Amino acid sequence: VTHAGVDPGLLCFEVTESVAASQPERLVAFMRSLQSLGVRFALDDFGAGVSSFGYLRVLPVDYLKIDGQFVRDIDSVPLNRSIVRSIHEVATLLGIGTVAEFVENGQIAAELAGIGIDFLQGYHFGRPQPLAACLANV
């Protein structure tokens, strides 16, 4: 990271539950070594796996990316709203930030903002584009 001239504080790597389950001890050691440089980590698709909350006890993540299956219909499915709120409450208790995926319209964004989700990600804000195009707009 430092050899490339990139500020490690600008990097955030996403870790999936399947990677976490395969070799948790090695992953934690790897994460801690990069975190000591300032790199952050997000646990991706949180809530999709059966043991998601168990990973919070061992993985030193900085963010939880709430799985889109709960976000997509948050404005019309009360159970999804409750699940997202619960994930956010647990994350807040642990000092972990929250990111909601699949935010596709303003109504969903407003629901998530009302819950207090830290970051929103999805087509409502923009479509994926090449890095060069992103950098040209900075």
C-alpha cells in the first residue's frame, strides 16, 4: 500500500462471509496488519448468511454493508425495515459504521436516513462507471 503512494486511509476492502468462513484466523491477522496502516474493511452482504452476527465477534471490520435483499423493499416491507434497524443498532453498539446497498430511489434513501444508516450506495446516486471517468469528475 505505502509503496504505491496511496494513502491507506482512503482504502476500504470488502470481505465476504464466504472468505471469512474459509480461514478466519489468517483473515483476522491480514486485516489487523493492514488496519495498522490505516486501511479499513467492510463485511459485505451482511445479513445474507446464517451466521452473520457471529462474525462480528471475531472480524475487526469498520463497516457492515447491509445486504440489498433487505434494503430493496424497505419502504414497503416492515420486516425488512426491522432487520435493517436491528443491524444498524448492533453495529452502532460495536462502533461499526453501516452501509446500505441497492438504494434505488429517494423513498428508500429517506427510510434509511431515518434509521440512521451511515452511508447509502446504489443507482439512486449513480450508475457504476470506469475509474478514469470518476477521476475526471474530481
